[in-house]
Amino acid sequence: MPVHFKDISEEMKEEPMESIADEGESSDESMESENEDENQEKAESQVYLPGQALQEGEELTVDKSAYRLLHHAQSGAPCLSFDVIPDDLGGSRESYPLSMYIVAGTQAARTHVNNLLVMKMSNLHASKHSEDSESESSDSEDEDDDRKPVMSVAPIKHQGCINRVRCTKLGETILAASWSELGRVNVWNLQEQLNAVENPSLLAQYRNKCDKASASIKPLYEFKGHLSEGFGLDWSRTEPGTLASGDCKGNIHIWRVDSSSTSWHVDQRSYNSHAPHSVEDLQWSPNEKNVLASCSVDKSIKIWDTRASPQNACMLTASDVHTTDVNVISWNPKECQFMVSGGDDGLLHVWDLRQLGSSGSSPVATFKQHTAPVTTVEWHPTEATVFASGGADDQIAQWDLSVEADHTEEPQGVLAKLPPQLLFIHQGQSDIKELHWHPQCPGTMISTAHSGFNIFRTISV
């Protein structure tokens, strides 16, 4: 059921960079009184869809029963790009509380320092309204304190705002690549920061060291060969240490790590058939190490064979796939013939790559739920028919292509306007920029916006 969430209780702040709030605690009232209030709320509540005008006296609140997990975190300056750091805590973990790690990049005001932030979020309890957490519910203040989420942050000073950040695992080392507004792409070793967030005393030592101007942490490698800043950035899933970066002049460069895994060779010849239009997003194929996809302001999606020379590498071009800029693409990791794209026109298109680029090719599905540019889209890591999208309209939508209309029970009222594939609408953030599914915590999503981070799992996925 579509829901809108406005507030998530109080924020628990240690300091401006380190605050995280949980899904909200119930007040110390009698069970009878709570049940009466809940029954009254259910009787008076209505489903809200984005774009509806609110009447006088109406307000938007979250239906917490629609979430298994719901937390909100602040990082000081907004982080408009982030990535999930792979960890050793196990895959497919659904036992609460959860812990997870991310790396994010700030876009601070001109007078402030920007940072690459390595963050550990822990003690993330399930919603008290979730069936999975009934046994956790308690009115004890001590137990409520034990449920408070915790966030530890190890910053790395960064030159310029961070347009995009992506991480990978090379051997046993976690690496991050960052796109700076100054036109540089850096590669960082995050091991020291990951060690620091595990131990309060190590974190204090690390921060003391970082406060010294002479102790600036240097990247492993820096590339200054792009002609402008950019946004396109992706590590290969099938060839560790291979990176693609694309800039606002339409140039794409391919990086490959050397045999010692300590430095990178960047081909100075660019893949530039998008030029002079900006490369907005890049995606390596999930199963072919030499195949790369790009999308651009020129309204096209291109597929590249990186074994060929740059002038001959573009093996497929699909033009006018959107009516305006193509902002984001995501390659299905399970059914690799499918890709989803989102554009400034607010449209989501699902493509069969076997037909893409052919004469008169059209998407296999199109959705017009977003009322502003789509800024982020990503397939579910294990469910081949599920993806999520977010946009400048402050919506995050979850979709399932396998769902068909049930003609025996036609939806009524405002719900009749929704496509059956739309599973859930999540709101509450302002100017959503990026979302990712956590690959090791089934159904859990993290999203970032100007208003901070959300960490949540809905009852739909």
C-alpha cells in the first residue's frame, strides 16, 4: 500500500556528523489506551498518493506497520552519492538488529571542507510494528535505550564536492573511487577507516590524526585526464580492479589495475561518441567483463566492447530512448538481457537488450509514476523482476514486473490509478539523489537525499 512518511521521532545526536534516529518509540500509556488510539487512527486515516492536495487540518504521517525496518540518519553536509561496502557479517541476514557499512561523499558549502565518509551503522532494530519484532517490544526504558541505533564515522578530507562514489573489493582490500567536482577521479584504500569505526578508541585516535593539517590522507591513485568534472563511475563486477569513469564532455576512460594491485593504468584514449554531451551514468555488464553501458544527455544508451579501440568500441547505440536527458541506468544482475533507464522526463523504461537499437525498438515496459526527473534506479540484487527508483519528486518506488492486474478485485478510489507493478511508495526525504539495495540484507534499502539517509525495509519486498 502506498504510504507517506513525514517524521521518524527524535534524532539522537552525538555531534552534527554523527546522528541516527530510529523508527519511533511508543509513549508510556496503557495498552488499552494505545489500542483505542490505533483503532481511531485506522478509522480516520486514508491512503495518500503523491501530488494530492491536503485539506485543512490534514497531515501526513507514516504507516509504521508497512515497514519491517525504518531508520533515519544525518551526516552534516548532504551526501548525494554513496555505496554499500561489502562486509564479512554473512549474506542473507535477516536477524535484527542489523549492522552495515557504507561509504559516502559530501557536497558541502564552498566555505566548508568536503569529506569521504566511511560509516558503520549498527544496532538497527526492526520496527516495533513489524511481525518479525513482536518479541522485541518492551516498555522498559532500559530496553528502549538498548534499541537506540549507533553510527560511527571515519572521514577522509576530500578536495572538492563529491559527485559520485563507488566501492569494490580487490582481494581482501576495500577500495573506493570518487568523482570530484574539480575534474579528478581518486581511488582510496578504506582499510584504516574501517578499522577505526570498529573501535571507539581507534576512532578517537584516527580523528585526532585527521585534525592535523599535515596528516592529510592521500589517495592510492589520482587521474586528472578528464576534461571536466563528471558523474559516470562504475567498478566491474567480473574483473576486479577495472573501473570506468565518464565526464560532462562525453569522454569515458577505462582504468585497469596493474599486476601488483597497487596502481592503475588509465587509457588516455577516450570512448567519446557521446561527445560533446555529458555521460550521466555507467554500468558494467554483470556477466561479460568487456561490455560496458553508458547513458547520456544526448538521450541515448550505448553499449561498448572495451576490447576494441575507442573509435571502434561502440557496438550498439539506441537513440532517443527518452524525450530528454537519460540520467540513470541499471543492468539486471540476474536476467542480463534487461536494463532499466530513468530520465528527466520522469519516465522509467525497461529494455530488452536483444532488441535495443534495432529499427523501431521500444521498451518492454514504461512507467510514469514520477512527476519530476528520475535521479536513481537499481535492480534488486537477487529478485530478477524487482527494482526501485527515486526522483526529484521526493518519491522512492518499488516495482515488481511479475505482478499482473487482478481483474477479479479491481482497486477502488485513488488506488485504481496505480499500475499493478507498483508495490510501494516511500516518502519523507527531500531531493532524493541515490538509492541502493543492501546485497547482504534481503529487501533492505538505503537512500540518500539533501535531507539525509533513510535505511528501511518495507513489507512488500
